[in-house]
Amino acid sequence: MKGENTMNSKIKDFLRKYTMVIALVIVFILFCALTDGRLLFAQNMSNLMLQNGYVLVLACGMLLCILTQHHKLKEKMERNLFAGSFHCVKI
């Protein structure tokens, strides 16, 4: 019984830590299948990174922070708001 509880807790811990990575791999495989492998072409990857690189970095970072709850976003809200507004004005 004790070994079974340990295994369940290890599985839950693994899923809690790596859910976003597993979801990313599933989405990547799905889009590869839907586009007949064109997602993996070098020109397509280059265009995706050039066009959406900053959005991709921000979205993935915020999604990981929110879903894994590693950081308390409320505590840093003022600093992030200031940094975001400064960046918008800078552009």
C-alpha cells in the first residue's frame, strides 16, 4: 500500500512539473500531422521565429508561470506593469 502511494505521488509530481512540455509536444505533433510535415521546413521555422518570436517568448513564459504557479504574479504586478509600459513607449 505504501509503495503504491509513493508511485501515485511520483506520477502526480511528474505530471505537475511537465504538463506544459507534454502539451507542447502534442501540439507540435498535431500540427506536423495536419501540415504533412511542412511545419518542420527550415524556411517555415525561420518565418515563424521572425514574425512571432517576441509573442512566442512572452506567451510561453506567462503561460508556464501561471499554470505551474512557480511565481506569485500579484507581488510583481506593479514592476511588470511599469516595465511593460516603458517598453511600449520605447517602441
